[in-house]
Amino acid sequence: MEKSLSVNRLAWKLLEKLCANPELYSVKIEKTKYGALIVDAGINAKGGFQAGKIITEICMGGCGKVEISLSQYGDITLPTITVHTDNPVIATLGSQFAGWNIKEEDYFAIGSGPARALAQKPKEVYEKIGYVDDSDKAIVVLETDKHPPEKLVRQLAKDCRIQCENLAIILTPTASVAGATQVSGRIIETGVYKLTRLGLNPKTILYAWGRAPIPPTHPKFVEAMARTNDAILYGGATYYVVDCENEAELAEIVKKTPSNASKDYGKPFSEILKAANHDFYKIDPNIFAPAKITLNNVRTGRVFKAGEINNEALRKSFTF
């Protein structure tokens, strides 16, 4: 298995920068009873765009770079996150992918970030990409509005096979600016996951770039979560460089990749979720994708593209 990059060691350097400047990033730092580090980026802390930016880079295991700017979507002006990486598979599937369902009694959160590579969660993803980390420190990012119970913190350290004092947990409520920023920052990962699900070997993806609007925040979790989904589904654009032999197959995969391949395309995600009785497993999985994809095959030089930015859908979602 590939061990040339340690996503936890790379991300830990960013974590140290974050923790050394809590006033700048508007976060609160504390330690649990057994020494684990907790970074609050929006529950009892203000958080913000700068926190969201560095947390996105941490989520990508230090293998991606992030910029935040302002962009036009029709006549709407929105903050926009741009992400790029030269190690897209490790940065996304190997680290950023929100694939760790974390539960302890009545506490539930979705875990992402470099700690997944130590816990190998979910295992089938790491078997597919052939990656494992060997760091003695771990960082997990939780999309949650509650602090995790101590028992869960100890279990996370155990899952990562590290000492509790070497575990860092970053808390990012979806309803916060930092939370919304880091979700929109998953634009590349959303595309990589969809391409992989459609049959593309993820190891053929060499470089990746993406951008998505950061939606206006909403105090209610369901509305905030719906807006972050819509930001990617209707406003997210991606560019991938691949090395692929079968171009006929590649062309078909690209056509099916954008969110407009879904039967639910065009509806605000809040409506899609309501129609599914708030059960994500009942939602058409084809909707979870960037709005637009461009793909360059270095083997032939050909460029493939599909999808489009849907400014009207963004307007409906963000209630402009």
C-alpha cells in the first residue's frame, strides 16, 4: 500500500498553525479529560471563512490548497471557495471524504479528515485506492453542533490506534460560516467519488481543481445542510486531469457524472430531502455530484465536459 504521504502528519502542521492563532481564526481550543484536543469552530466559537479555509486544507490531509474569493452566479454575488490538489485521490477519498459514521448512544456525527486513514473507515475505500497512514497522531473533523462525549473520544483514539493525547477533533456545525465553507470545499471530492462510483479507476485521476459558492448561512440545521448541498449540486465546477486508456468508456462516465444526470435535478435539496422523508438512503444517489465537470485525458489530449451551473436553482435555494 502507498505510504509516501502521511495525511495526518501533513495536516497536523496546519492544526498547529490553527491552534497557535485561535483569536485570528475565531476558534476555541480545549482539552478533554484524557488529553485529546478539541477545536470548536462554530458551536460556542465564532469561526469564519479563515477557519473554514484552513479546516478544508486539514480535511484534505494537507494535500490541497484553498482560496476564498467573490464570484457572480447570474446576478447573485457569493463568496466562493476554490480548491486544487496534485494528489486528488489521497486528498479526497483518502482523507476528506465524509465516510465515517460516528455514534455513541444518542450522539451522532459524520467524520471526515485524515484520521480516517488510520482507522481505515470505510475499509473498502482504502482497499480500492491502496492507501494507509502510519502516523502516531490523528485529526478527525466532525460535522456536528455538539461536543462529543468522553467515551466516544476514547473510542476514536482506539480506532486510530493512537494515544488519546495525540488525537485532535475539529467541530464544524453546518449552520456556521466555517462549516458551510468546509462543506463547499468538498467540491473536488464529490466529483471524485461520483466518477469512482460510475466505474472510473480513481488511481487514473492525476490532478484536480474545483470551485463552489459558499452558501448564506441558516440557523436551522436542515436548511443549512440543504443549502450546502445545493451549492455543490448547482454551483460547483470541477476540472480533472486523468490518464485513461478507454476513452469511449470515459466519455460515457463523464456524461453521467454531473448532478443533472439525476431525476431530481433542478429541485432545491430541501424539497428532495422532504420527499425522501429525510432519509438520505432514499435519495437518488446521482444527485450527489458537481454541477459541471471538465476532464482532460493526458494520454490523448482530449477534453470532455458535461453539466452546467444552474443560477436559478441557486437563487431558489438561497432565497434571493
